[in-house]
Amino acid sequence: MKFGIYAPNYGKTFGNPQVVVDLITEAEEAGWDGFFLWDHLFPEDSTSIVDPFVTLAAAAVKTERILFGTTVTPVPRRRPWKLASECVTLDHLSNGRAVLGIGLGGPEELGLMNEETNPKIHAKMAAEQIEILNGLWSGEEFSFEGEHYKLDKVKMSLKPVQQPRIKLWGAGTWPKKGPFRRASRLDGVIPLRGLGRPLSLEELKQITEYLKLQGELPDSYDIVRIYWNMGEDIQTEYDKFNEFREIGVTWWLQTVTDWTGDTEAIREVIRKGPPIQ
């Protein structure tokens, strides 16, 4: 199992891009395997916010080993060709250490920008975006005509370092099934249940069983466990690691937030390193 940090892209700490870059470098030094940022534009409290892709690009040139990415990017508010270009650039800057989390996003935030808010339409847009990303990352001439996007004989010559594509993790809120069917065709899954509400071992078992019903998963397939506790009663969670491994969990992400304004508490969690090294 690999261990990573899961953090917002806004707030007192994470709304400062230089601080975030410093924290990512500290995480690598402390032995963490990954660092993953949320992808929001307008959080409810109107706090300071950073662009996750620009911030991760800065971290890419200051680190050598740690994996990083977005968990998750609401792809319906992005143009797929722009997203493809940003991700392949990040992939090269990091020498193949980029992950793109694929999600639909919240209708509340999208509504602020007068964007489409219907989740069924979002799902169709996401499916088209995934096909476009794969086509553009192939390095070959590519055309596409869907309900929401169209491309005519274009070519993105800069191919990802990762092959056959940049790692894609699909996010979904259990027990909704659609996002997990989509994720079963990607490179991993990020099961969610809402802020501060980690999925139980039994729920993760249900998710892994459902994914396997969609078809055989490759050995490299990632199943991500997000843990919200910053330290209290954390030993109880550690004691379950073997059980998580047995059902196929490959990543354990420690959530760190600065909603209390305590930056030093975040640094302490990161500097302590992963529970198992």
C-alpha cells in the first residue's frame, strides 16, 4: 500500500502556492508516496485559492519521486484539449509522476459560473472528455464528434511520459453506480462519501466487488482510501491496514486541512511521514 496527503487547494495554508510547494517537498523528504490537491474555484467562505495544476507544476521541478495530481478535477468545467495540454506538460515536468482525478463537480459551484448543472449531462461530458484525452495523448492525428465536443483532424505531438496515457483515477460518491462503472475503465478509483465521512471497510468491499463485476481489473489498478482524521484515534485505522490491502486498496490518503488555521499541525502530520515506511 502507498501513502499520500489529500489537501484542499484553498485556505490559510493551502491558498498560498509557495507554502503548498514547500509542503509537497517536505512530504517527499518525509517518505510520503503522493500529494493530491482538490480542484475548486469558488469555495463557500471565499478564502484564498490556488490553481492546482500551476502549483503542482512548480512542485514538479523541486521534487524527484513523489506522485501528485488532482483529487478531483470537475472535468465538465474544463475544455478537454486545454486539460490534455496542461496534464501532458505536468507529466513531462515531473517525468511521469502526474495523476488526473476525473469527477463531475458540484452543481453549486458550477452554477456560480452559469455552467451546466445537470449531473446526467455532466456524466456524458465526462465520458466524451476521457475519449478526447486518450485521443490527444496518443500523439496521432485525432478527430472526434460527440454531443458536447468536436475536434477535426488535430494532433498533439507531445506525448505523455507515462504510457499508454497519464494515470486517470475516477471519483464517485457511493452508492451511486454510474461513476464507478466509468472508473472501472480507468486506472483507479477514488470512492467518496462527503466531507469528513470516510467509507467503511464494508463499503469499500462492496465497491471493489462492484468494480470487478464490470470486468477484470488490471493488477496496476488503484483503489484509494481517504482518511479524514488528523490524528485522534488514528491507531484504530492503522490496525486495519491489512484488511484494506486484502480487499484491494492500494492507496491510503491522509486528509490535512487548515480549517482551524493551524498550519503547524499540518506540517507536523506531514513531517511525521506515512504510518508505514
